[in-house]
Amino acid sequence: MMGGQGPAAILVVEDEPLLRVLITDILLEHGYAALESATAAEAIEVLNSGCDVDVLLTDVRMPGAVDGIELARRVAHSRPEIRILIMSAWIYPRAEAIPAGARFIAKPYLPTALVSEIEAILGDQRYAPEPSDGRPLVKGAPLV
């Protein structure tokens, strides 16, 4: 739970429908709120719509012009309060390729491993309440 205001909201960005539903079900069973997107473009729409999101859980390889790594970079830049967990069955990104503070989990993973990563990332105090460039944080600032 974030700030005692109900369950943490996790935006699941996964292009494989069955996997997206499975991940969402796991999160719901463990008390999280879950939103779903099939592409990075859909995820950007959700984030720009004003939905409260605590964690972005994104696959790396997705259709469209923006992959999961680029989506994570945009979210880290525009919405630094959102924690980021990147997943992939195909690649293991270099540490310098992902935003600072983001975590990675390799697919396939056990449901308990996913929940452990979510719990760890929600407990991570490295997420600052304002961007590192000194600008004041505008909650829900649009992604570029």
C-alpha cells in the first residue's frame, strides 16, 4: 500500500494477452490494484489520463515505435514518483540501459518472485518526490 491510501496501483504493459491477464490476476490476488496496457502507446495514454500509478511493470519487446526500455526512460523522466520494474524473456538489459532505480525480472518467473520484486520496489526509498533537475514535481505530468 502506498501512503495508506489503498492498494498500490500497478500498470502492466504486456503485449501478450494471456500473459497480461495472468500477471494482472497475480497482482489482484496479492491485494494490488492493476491497470492493463498492450503497448507503450496505450500505457502513455493511461498515464496521461491522470490515473494514479505507483509501479510501471513493462515488458521490453512490444509492438510499436516505443519499446519497454524507452517507456521506462520516459516515465522516469516525467513521472519520477512511479517505480519501474522491467521484464523480458529475450534480453537482459545492461544496467546503464535502464533508468536509475528501475529493477529487472527475467521471464519466466514464479508468481512469488514477481510479488517479491513488487514489494521490494515499493519499499525502495530511492524514489525522490521531485525530479533530479530541481523542477517542482507536477503529479501526472504528461509523458513526451
